[in-house]
Amino acid sequence: MPINITEEFVRNLMEQNAALIEQVAALNATVNALNQTIKELQEQKNKNSKNSSKPPSSDGLKKGTKEKSLREPSGKKQGAQQGHSGTHMVITREPDTTQTLIPDACKNCPNWKRCKGTACVGETRYKVDIQVIQTLDAYESMEVKCPKTNQTLKGTFPSDIKGQIQYGESIASLIVTLNTVGAVSAKRTQEILGSLFDLPISTGTVLKMVSRCAAKVSSVVETIKEHMCNSAKAHFDETGTRVDGHTRWAHVASDELFTYLFFSCKRGHAGMTEMDVLPHFHGVAIHDCWASYWKFNVLHAICCAHLLRELNGVIENHPEQTWAPRFKKLLLDMKKTKEDAIAMNLASADEHTIQYYNEEYDANIQVAFAENPMVTTEAKKKGRPKKGKVLALIERLQKYKGEVCHFLKDFQIDFDNNQAERDLRMIKTKTKVSGCFRTEEGIRDYLTVMSYIGTAKKHGKNAVEAIKNAFMGRPELIFE
């Protein structure tokens, strides 16, 4: 039967076809958006501290997860290498007691007295142990009536003996060491020392000791802060912790000899300004490229270890990106070049080497942009197009090329920001062990003491002795 094709029939078909085309386009857009979301979620799931800026504390205990180091395999076997002398315990002083061991067969032998004169020491072994002894010192103030003035004279107590009964410097320094350096909670510190010394130490005493120590070292910590303000280079970083049920921030400014820690309720520019180091700093600030650091008028150097982790993430989650492994190799080659030059007592790389790496850097960036063209925004949509993690990293590498390569042009500048991360790491340990800080005063005292101890350790001083010197009124000895 022939079909009567009219203009109205054709028009209806064209309208239906246009509607179907529009529907297919909408469905394709939805599929593309869902695929992109799945890709982003998969990438987020695969993130860890080895391929992103996430802290190691976020990794958790994942079964079957193999740790991946940023270091490349050297090809050497694990453990000590050929010719390594090894380390072991050493005898640092004369023994307190000596036991002479005679052969079992000689113990009841009637000839032992005659043989004893010819015996010699064949082998000596040592046992190192400790004794925990509580001491109690009494100070008696004598009173006497002076026959000349008819006044009663009294003996003067030492300046550090202020109460009827108190703890000495050794116990105070041990309490502070356990609670700060040892990251032991106040409750556990009370239990350990109560059991060890049979002393009725309360949790309030523990916190009071830390507060007393912070007050005694505050002047030294101000000196440390002043040094960081005037330093030619410094490492900066921040990390979050829980204080009184809220997320708060610990900031650090440090170098090879000094550590300055500061508490703030803010993470970004406001917290850094409150720390009051960067506003006065005129050296090279080494950091992780957090946007807030760029608001300060200082020279910058970017942590390349962070970049390596991000490049690992691109390599693992986007195998089609050929530029990422090449750029990772470039950074590691630059690092190796610097290490080799330092071994030859050079202060910087030569111009030829710098020019070579400049060209390689630019060539890799060009390949990266070719593999990741900017997505154009439809006329109807407002705002900038979404770049994604990969393109954002590429643009950052292009924009901050000089700051990324700063370590190669000036060997005083480190390849990474590990110094600051090491100086902040105990905050995470303290938080995981103790749970949180109850008050802002508590974390301020803790960071003040850790600034002092961190600096003391960098000057080769023992933490316990440094704290003991602080309680004895000599905290400045850490610099000697």
C-alpha cells in the first residue's frame, strides 16, 4: 500500500529526528561526565602519601599495599655493603663491678691455689644495666638568736626550693621529656613514673611541668624566631591537629640548626602572618607551593619531593601521559647532577649544564601541553573551564620553573622540604598517641618546648639534659 508522504509528515519526522539527535547529545554528555567522575573517583581512591601530597598518616593499614619509595633502585643488595665496618655497643667507662669466673673443673680442685697464679683473662664480656633510685634531700633552715642584735636569724633556702615539698630537676626533666619528645600522654606519663619511682604524680603535675618548662625557655625560643627571620634560607610548612575538638594548625620555620614552631587557629596567610616570620623574612623560602606562601615578598623554592609524588600519581593513574615519567627522570637527573657537583666542592652548576636542563625542561612542558590541550568552555557556561589535576600540575610547572630549578642554581637551597616535614612530624605522632590537645595553652606550651628541644638536638645536645638545664635556669646552654 503506497504511503501518502505529505509535507506535514516530513516535518514531523524531521522534528522527531532533531529531538532524538538532541537527546543522544545529552546522553553522550551525561556518559562523558559520568566517565570523568568515575576516573576522578578512581584516581582519588588510588591516592596515597607516595603519589600525592597526602600525609603518611592518611594511608592507614592497607593490606597488600606495597610501599613505593621516591628513590630509584640502585641495584645493590639490601643491608650493609661490602667493606662496611658495622656499629655496635661500646664501653664508655670503667666497670662498676668485676666478677672473676674460674673454670668449673677448678672450683673444687685442691691445686687451684697453685694454678691461680698462672691464670689470665681469656675473654671479657659486659652487661649494661640501670638502677632506678629515688633520692630525698632535706634542707633545714637553722634559727639562732643573735646575742648582739637580739634578733632571730634564719638560714636562707636555695632559690629553687620554694615549697615544703617539691620535685627536683631530674624528675621534672624526665616528665617533660616523656610528654613532649616521647609523645606520651599525661595519663600514661603519670602511670609510668608512678610505677617506676613510686611517686604520686598527677596528670595536672605533668601539664604544669610542661608549662613551667615552656616559660623557662621562652626567651631562647624568641632568639630562635629572630634567627629564622634573619636567615638566608628557611623551610616552611604547616600541619593540622585537634585542639579542644577543633582542627587547628601548627606552623614551622626551620633550617639545619634551628626549629621554630607556632600555633594558630588558621592555616593559610592569616596563620603565617600571625607566626610573624615571613613578614620579616628576606631569604629563600622553601615550601610545598601552597598558595598562601606566594603572598609574601620573598624568594621562593618549591619542594621537588612533592612534585615527584604528584608525578607518581600521574604515572600510575594516567599511563597515556608520556611526559610525566620523562619529567620525573629530569628532576632526578638534576638532583644527581647537584650531588655530583657538591662532591667536587662546587657551589652551583655550570652555565652549560643549566642551559641543557632549561631546554629539557621546556621541551617536556611542550609535550605535556600537547598531550593535555585546554578544554574550551561552551558559550552558555560561565567561569573558567575545569582543568583537572594533570593540567593544573603542568601549568604550575611552567609558571614556577625558576622556583622548581632553584636548587640547581644555588646549592645552598635543598631539593626538597623534608627539613620542615621532619620538624613537624612529631605533631602527628603526639596527636595519634594522645588523641588531641585539650586546650590552646597546652599546645602552645608543647610547641614552645619542642622548638627548644628541636634546636637543642640540632646543636648536638641531649634532650633530657637540655630540659634539665632549662629547669636550672640555663636554657641558653643549648647554643654552646
